[in-house]
Amino acid sequence: MLKISVHFLTTYLSVISVLCFWSKQFFWGIAFAVGATLQFLYVMSVLDRLPFTMLVLQKAVKTVWSLPEVMRVPYAFMLIMLSWMTIWSFGVAGVVASNIGYEGRWWLLVVFSVSLFWTGAVLCNTVHVVVSGMVFLVLYHGGRGSPSMPPRPLVNSIRCAVTTSFGSICYGSLFTAAIRTLRWEIRGIRSKIGKNECLLCCVDFLFHMVETLVRFFNKYAYVQIVVNGKGFNQSARDAWELFQSTGIESLIAYDCSGAVLLMGAILGGLVTGTCAGAWAWIRNEGTVVMVGSTSALMGMILVGLAVVVVESAVTSIYVCFAEDPSLIHRWDAEFFDQLSETLHQRLQYRSARAREVMNQRRLQIPSSLQPPAVP
């Protein structure tokens, strides 16, 4: 899954870009070409992180696989999403077939797409709350059959997600996906800039702005919501402060599991959009772009609902490691050693980089302004 998501997506975007140029859809051709370029640059910037990402994903899948009742949750929500898409598609079909002007139809499709994306994000984050809460409880209590495990944990997680925490889920779903994606791209570009001071200054400004937003909108807030019953913003701040105080944030920044899963969802959406676009080309050539783009969004949301279970397990593992590392050691001692070693390496790397930056800034200060040397 990792190899297909990371390497095949760039090729697929490039092929679609060529097909769009061939069919004289220059706007979409440029858009897909830019997407392929950004994807390629990001992959090149994180190649050294992929072995650690694969390790984390394997452990997350192992955790979810040991909880078969958890796997029923995304299946149920996928049926709900399919039901909503069936109703939604009638509205979109009416827009495509209407006599409204071309620009008017596009604006209506944008409104429909935003509504579908938000609905999909809410359902994905609801599954995320349920699964991450369940995995956290299993890791925290030392197993599903532990005497300290609360009764009916899955039912309680679902009840919490769809009642008291549903408002926080809807609110967080507006921003978390866009901010996370922007953060991944900026981190990848920032690590490959080199010594271009002007560009580095601009990217650093964007980086710090996005990091500030991450404090208020991050996926780790959902674990705190289901475990502690807090509001979204308070949970996000508490989770981020916990990660920064323990140094786990450097480990999370090094992990690319969320980006890899997002690539898989995008690839699933592109395959869906391509198949639907090919069908529309045969039926009515003028509706290819509209049908293809909306179908791609529908496919991406459905695949996202399927892979969010793995991402939820990854989130819970990091929260448990920050709350109490002995929880991970009790669950998997070898994995605990690997996490601890990687965390130690990342903290050393950050410390060395901070010293390098400070030394460079000292060299840029004129000698007349530098403090006198201590004899």
C-alpha cells in the first residue's frame, strides 16, 4: 500500500495531465501537472522517513486487526455515506442536466462539492473518534480482556462520538484536513531549500503560521475528546502541549503515515474519477470534467473512510506513548525500543540544527556588536 500510494500516484497524475492537454483541457492539464510535481518533490524529501513510516503503519494495522468489532464501524459509516451520496448525486445530476449557464452550473457544483466534502470529513472524523478511543482504552488498560476495562467500550465510544462530541467533530472537520496537508507540503519543501535565505525566510514564515494553526486544529484532539470529554480547541491545545513537553512532536513530524494514507485516498479518487470520466466521454463529451471531478471526490471520501481506521490507531499509539511510554512497552517491547531510539535521534538532530542556526546568526552579527570574548 505504501509503495503504490507513494510512487504510483505521481505517475498517475502525470498521465492524467497529458490526457487533459491532449483533449485541450489546459486548465486541468496544468492543475494535474502541478499536482504531480508537488507530489514528486514531497516524496523525494521524505524518502528517508519511509522505513519508519512503514513500521508505524504495520503496528497500527496489527492493533486494528486484533479488534474485529472495530472494523465494523467503518463499514457501517461507508453504508451511511453511500446512502447520502445516492441522494446527493440526484442533485448533482440535476445541476449537470439543467439549462443554467456553464459558469452557474460550476458554482452550484462547487457548493455541492463543499457540502459533500464536509459531510465526508465529519463521518471520517466520527469514525476516527470511535476507533482511536477504543484503541486508546485497549492500550491503556493492557488488553481488551483486562478487568479494569470499562464495560461496552465500543458502544460508549460511538455514543460519545454521535452525541456530546458531535459538535466538536463537525467544527474540527472544517479545518484539520486542509491544515494537515499544507503542513506536510511545507515541511517537505523546507527540508530541501538549502541556503537560499530569501526563500527560506518566506517558507519559515508560512511554516510558523501553519504550526500556530496546528495547535488549535489537529487530529490528536479527537482522542482527548472521547477520553476526557473536552471541547475541540481545548483538546487540541492540550494534546499539542503534551507532545511538545515530551518531545513526541519531533517524532510525529518525522512520521509520514498520515500523508501516505492521504495519497492512497487521492489515488482511489483519481481512479474513480477516471472511470466515470471515460463513461461520460462515451455518453456526453461535454460533461466529462463535471462528472469526472465529482466522481473523484466521491471515491476519495469512500477510500478515506476505509483507511481512517489505520490512521486512528497511529494517533492512539502516539498519544499513549506521550501519556505513559510504559503502555507501549507493555504492549510491544520491541516497538517501544524502536520508537525510543528514533525519538532520541530526532531530538539530537533538532538540537544540532538549532546550534547550527544560532552559530550562523552569530556570524552574521557585525564584530563591533558582538559581546567581548571572555578571557
